[in-house]
Amino acid sequence: MAASLVAFGATLTPAAAAVGLYRLVSYWAVVLVGWIAWFALHEGPRVSARTRRRLAATGHAVLNGFTSAACLTPYGSAHTLPAEARRS
């Protein structure tokens, strides 16, 4: 990956740093999701109903944030037209 970045014009030091950071984040993000899943599967039945509701609300907020962020472009938000407007 670093060789590809260098081939496209990056210098070696920033390319190596970017690749190292990418690999570090991509590895630990998967480990973190795994630990969260393990905790939810093993400790979930012992968590109070109030805590479950709060965790569910947080999960919904995070997913809604991902959904709204997926519609953003560098040029502003992407708006979809209603079906009537697309036909004319």
C-alpha cells in the first residue's frame, strides 16, 4: 500500500505513516466491535432494563448519524428529488 501511495506521488515518510495508521485503526476497530459484541452476548441478560433502553437509544442515534452522514458530499448534502420532479 505504501508503494502504491509513493507511485502516485506521495513521499515515503507520510505514505508509511498513513499506511501504519490505517492498519492500526482498521485492526483495533474490528477488535473493539468484537469486544462490544462479546459483552452484549455475555453480559446483556444481566443488564437492567433501563440500561438496555439507554444503550438502544444510543445505538439508534449512532445509526441515524451514519445514515445522515452517508448522504453528505464534499459539495454539500445530497438531496433526492421526489418521483414527480424526476419525471419532468
